[in-house]
Amino acid sequence: MKFSERIIAMQQSPIRKLVPYADKAKERGKKVYHLNIGQPDIETPKEFIEAIKDFDEKVIAYAHSQGIEELIHAFIEYYKKHDIYFENDEIIVTNGGSEALIFSLIATCDYNDEVLIPEPFYTNYNGFSNMTGVNVVPITTKAEQGFHLPEKNEITKLINNKTKAILLANPGNPTGTVYTKEEIHMLKDIALEYNLFIIADEVYKEFVFDEQEFMSFAHLDEIADRVIITDSISKRYSACGARIGSIASKNKDLMKQVMKLAQGRLCVATIEQVGAANLINTPDSYIEEVKEEYWKRRDIVYNALQKMDGVICEKPHGAFYVIAKLPVDNAEDFVVWLLEEFEINNETVMLAPAEGFYATEGLGRDEVRISYCINANDLEKAMNILNEALKVYPGRV
Ligand SMILES: Cc1ncc(COP(=O)(O)O)c(C=O)c1O
């Protein structure tokens, strides 16, 4: 039997494809510190579970396709706190930020249309593009420049009549880059000049460190008709398994089109929506404390990397990831070696090879993404293991 070209073109997740090596290491009794995946260890606010415990319906019925009223209201209130004003018909609840991204691509691009994405990017953008028949055109960014955007003309020369949107995560995964106001305005100008949508994936907006300021595309009135904000409670409230996200736009016609997609998949899980709606009652101190914690961890990872001979990495200012260039010939081989051959006191570390975060062939081959979702103590140990491993790795260059 023949499978579709779309499914064959899809890559395996670079974050998960080496998991069998980790499983084997664990079977052999090794402890593996997982720095390869963005699953936070932070507790979900109790407000989520409390609301679910109070759920008292006799039937778990379909919810409205748009989302339950309480949750739409909660998202509206949440955005107000960020000086962003969405109306009721400008938000749809989705199955995580993932579905919001898929809906955005379907609503803005035809088959074989193109979407510009700064690379390295969240690898599932590749999968979402394959699913929807959209071609990714990478805007290459570099470790040495903190993965900031190139000059405007470097971006506009990638645009043609197939280009329909610019998609970007701010702060970035896997880079941790927080785009400056100037960069946001540059993309606004491009979107206006070339009539493009901006799909702004802002799921990490709470986690911005140092003197950096996060600027949402939703703050730009001039392009309100072409900005789509995709969002999620997964990272903000450490609720990845709840699968609750949202798609929002001031373009009401666009949202009417997206409603057709929402109706097609009937609804998002009813009970999780009930839990998510109550997250609006989480004290602001929760987010502050979580942010402080990630900031502390970012410092541990960044400071350790700075001290490692031959490692290059610019300080990331947001999310909970960092990309590091390693003095190795091939980062994937290095990660496999870490799992199969290396240990300190029967412990090792797992990283995500960064090549799969790039669309351009060959880029990122000597880079890894490190996620700092584990506690500070373990993180210190994991960074020590990495340091010692690099000293003795046979493929070191
Ligand atoms: C940049 C970015 N966008 C979207 C998502 C999807 O998250 P979810 O579907 O859990 O909301 C992730 C998950 O890691 C991410 O890193």
C-alpha cells in the first residue's frame, strides 16, 4: 500500500527520536537527566484541579466548538492584564497551542503556499506544515547573533507570490531569543508591505529574563487585521497534559473561518476547559515565582556552558531553552554516545540534537538544545556530566 507524500515527508521528532537509547540506558540501571524535552517539573496551580473536583455534571457533554464561556472569558481577562483587548468572538479555545498553529496555517495558506519562519524553530512547525501542505521557508538566524533576525532585505528577498505568512515564536523555542521592539516593528512593516499574516506563537511570553521586554504582536493596531496570536496554558501554568490553548485575532472574518475548523473537530475536552477556566484565579505570585525559578535555572545552565572549553552560546533571555554549539563533529552521535557509553556514578544526560530544528540542510549539526525544565540541583549535576563528557568524547573536534 502507498502512503501519502505528506506523511512520508514528516520527520520524526528530534526531541523524541533518541528516547529508545535513553530507555535502554535506564534498563541498564543508568539515571538519565532529561534536558531534551520541554516538560516542566513545576506544579500546576491547585486552581486547575480544584475546579475539576467541583465538576458536577451527570453527562460529559460536548462543549461549544468555540470553547466554554467561562474559559473564553478567562482568556479575555488574562489578555486584559497584558493590555490586550480581545472580544468574545475573537478567541477560540484549541487543543493546545498546537491546534491553534494548525488552524492558523489552514486558514491562511493554500496547498504549496509558503510561510517564512526564523530558524532554528520549534520542530513541530515542520510537522504542522507537512500536515497542511504548506512549505516552510526558513529565515536563517545565527548562534553568534543570539538568533536575532537578519536585516529586512534578507527577509524580503525570500518573499514571493506564494508567501502568505510569517510564523514565529516569541520568546523562541529552541533559542530562548526574545525579539526586540525594532524586530517586531520590522516584521510589522514587512507584513504591511507584502500583505502577509503574522502568526505569533507567544506561549512563552511569561518567561522573559534580564532587562528584556516582551512585546506582543497584539499590541500593534496597524496590523490587527493580519495578526494571529496562538497561545497555550501548557507552559504558563505547567499544564501540558491539559491540552488547552487558544487562537485569537482581531480579524473577525478570519475567526469566522477558523470556527469552521473548530466545528469540524467538535470541541476541546470539556472537563479540562473547566479546570483551565479557573486558572484565572491563580495568584499573580505563581507566575512570578515560576519565572524566578526558570531565571535561576537559566543562569545555572548558561554559566556552566560559558565555562566549558569550546562551547559557544549566547545568553538566552526567555522561554526555558538554550542552543549550544559543541566542539563535536555530530551532535546526534554525541547524544547517543552520552546515553550508550558515558556515565558518572551511573548517571548521564540526554540533550536534543539541534539539526532537526533547522530547515536548511546541514545547519545545527554541531548544536544541541538544552531544556532547563528540571530542578536546580539536578541541573547542576547534569551540566557537570556534560562538561566531563565533552572532555573525553572521542568525536571531539
Ligand atoms: C514554541 C511552541 N509553540 C507551541 C507549542 C505547543 O504547545 P501545546 O500544544 O502544548 O500548547 C510548544 C510546545 O513545546 C512550543 O514550544
